[in-house]
Amino acid sequence: MTINEYQKAAMRTASGVCAATPENLLLNGVMGLNGEAGECIDMVKKHLFQGHELNKDKLVKELGDVSWYLAISAEALGVSLEEVMQRNVDKLMERYPDGFDPEKSLHRKPGDV
């Protein structure tokens, strides 16, 4: 499955009120991203600091939920996941042409995202 095929498949389950308008789809998407990312970090926190076993299978499923919300967020913006990922790679290549540099990270240009 390609990333854009995934995006199309994700939209199959983004029906109803949340998909009634692009604005609702975007709101549901970015709110869901935050919620699912929170679930992921909570699992890792409990593993690192509270002695819980890291349930990798459950974490992979939560990462899948992150992917779903990312897909519907991109759809709401009218872009493909492939474009989102390519634009991110392009941004990072411009910012760190020789690989990550902590000094460049600390002294980024104002307005850099």
C-alpha cells in the first residue's frame, strides 16, 4: 500500500459529522492527532518511569491511529500525504543540508517552522 492509497482508505471511515465540511474534518484531524500522540507518549512514559512493560503491539496500533488522523488532516487541506512528507523532507534538507546540527537548531531564522 502506498501512502496515498492509505489516505484514500482512511477517508472511508471519516464519514458523518466530522467530514461534513473541510473545517470539521481538519478540526477532528488535528484534535485527534493530539489525543493519539498523547496516548503514545503516555505509554512510553509509563514504561520509562513507572516500570510498565512496553506493549509494542499496542503502541504500533496507536501509531496507526496517529496516521489516520494525519491522513484526514491532509485531506481537509486538499493535499496528499506524499506531498506532506515531501515538503517536510524539503524543509529539513534546506535547514540541515549536512544533517542535523544542534547549533543551527538553536539559532534558526525568525519565522522558521
